[in-house]
Amino acid sequence: MRRRDPARPPAGPFARIPLGGERSVRLYCEDALEALPRRAPHPSVVVTSPPYNRRVPYASYRDDRPRAEYLAWIRRLGGTVARLLEDDGSFFLNLGGSPSDPWLPWDAAREVGASLVLQNVLHWIKSIAIDRGAAGRGERSLALGHYKPLVSSRYVHGAHEYIFQFSHRGDVPVDRLAVGVPYQDRSNVRRWRRPASELRCRGNTWFLPYGTIRLRARDRPHPATFPVELPEWCVRLHGLGRTRQLVDPFVGIGSSAVAAARLGLDFVGFDLDAGYLEVAAERVRSELAAASRSGGRSAPRPSTGAGAGSP
Ligand SMILES: C[S@@+](CC[C@H](N)C(=O)[O-])C[C@H]1O[C@@H](n2cnc3c(N)ncnc32)[C@H](O)[C@@H]1O
């Protein structure tokens, strides 16, 4: 692991992994808010999960600021992204509350709303139970996704987080069918008088369960990740063809960097912790090696996420 003098920002990236042509994954061990304008002056899409100020035990960052200070910092993040984001760009901000602090994501989103327009609110569903009658098919009820028991006499288990899509004017065209789902009943295609398509809009509930891991220290050495599919779907919804560069100011162990490698997108990411960036770089290299073994196609695979809120 490379050591750096905290007083002097490094001249180059912590890691640079070529993707072909001009594109690469660049990871910087720098304060994102300081470094963003210098390292990523014109992002097309920003997808990120910042610290939630919920005392998560990160390796280098203390996640327990006074609330007002934290919200001012998020406001600064929103202002910085707004100044840099391409005119038709999107900023996807993943935030989660807790049963005892459900306002936090909305308080933080409001701060970003000072600089950008809230265009879509997506719900990242981490686990869901579908009763047999409601599912309408199959033999049994389904209980899918991660479940972490909660000891409480007043709260129910939190099973979702938010993904707020911000844009400059709230009018960025979205490619809904790029993350669409097949019609369960084809007769609905005629009923809704839609142009013939096998797919319909997925809506604003995205079921993205965590991948199963055996050993946290080896398989997911970070306390608050999101699944690779989360940034991947955000980019697809924004429009892959319109995405020149993907940026994640708080890259952690690189879930968004892996998504960029999978999609062949130029990428810039930041984290304060060199250990996390080491893992991020390794994950990107593994993704590229796996894609190369399968003839250039990145195979869909279980996510390695743990959820920024509650792992
Ligand atoms: C919620 S985690 C992101 C996890 C990431 N989405 C993943 O899947 O691996 C937030 C990250 O922000 C980093 N961080 C906190 N303050 C930062 C700052 N000012 N600049 C860059 N990174 C920072 C923390 O070290 C932590 O890894």
C-alpha cells in the first residue's frame, strides 16, 4: 500500500487501469470535494453513496459530525457537483435513513436541492417478501434478499434506501427500458397502447439484493457498500450512449468503478482510505480479467454490496 504525505496531494492517481482507447479507471486517494474540480471537471454521470453520518466504522473517516455540519458538507457536495456536471448530466445520490432517524436522507437531499433539481426518487429495495397469493404463480411465498434481525419493540426492519436522481433542470431524458422488465402479461402491451416492446418500465422500486459472502474481511472489506448493479442501472437509466464519464466521489472499495469497467466507461473515483482503493483496483482488474476470459463480455454476477446503511 502506498503511503502519502497528507499535506501534499499526490501528483497522479493512486491507481490507473486502462480500459482501451482514451478510457481508464482512475482512483485518487484525496478529499473528493477538494479534488473533484481538478480531477473530474466535466462528469456526465455522478453516482455516489456518501457517508451517512451514522457512526459507520470506516477505516479513515469519522462518521459522526454534528448534524448541521454534516448537512452543510452535503450542500457543498451538491454545489460542487452542480458546477461541474455536464448540461444534460445526472447526479444519482444514494442515501439511507435508520428507523430512529428516517429524515436523514430527505434532509440531505434537500441540501443538494439547493443547487440541482430532484428529477426522480428511486427506492433501492434490499429485501422483500411476496406472499404466494400476491405473486400469483408458483407454489410458495417468497422472502428474498438480505435480512438482518433488529432487536426493537417499536421499529420494523429497514429494507430499503433512496437513490435521488438530480439534474440541472429536472428534464434529462431517461432510458427507462434500458432497465426495463418483461411484461408478465403481453395483453397489457395492447391495453396500454404502447409501441410494441417486450419490456415495460421497471418503475421506481429497484430490487437489488446483496450477494452472499462467506468471509467479510476477504469478500467485502468495507462496512457500507452498494451492489455493482446499482451504479450500473443508474448509468443505463441515464443513457449509456450519453455517458462519457462516470464519477464517484466516495468510491469505497470500488463498486461503481467495477460498474464502469463492466460498461467500458471512463471513470474517476475518490476515497480517503488507501486500503479501500487497493481493494477497488483489485476488483476492477478481476472484473476485466473475467470479461476477457469470457470473450470481452462481462457476465452478470451476484453483487458484492452490503448497503451503505446497514450491512
Ligand atoms: C458509503 S461509503 C462508499 C462505498 C462505496 N459505494 C462502495 O460500494 O464501496 C463512503 C466512503 O466515503 C469515504 N470518504 C469519506 N469522506 C471522504 C472525502 N472527503 N473524500 C473522499 N472519500 C471520503 C469513506 O472512506 C467511505 O469509504
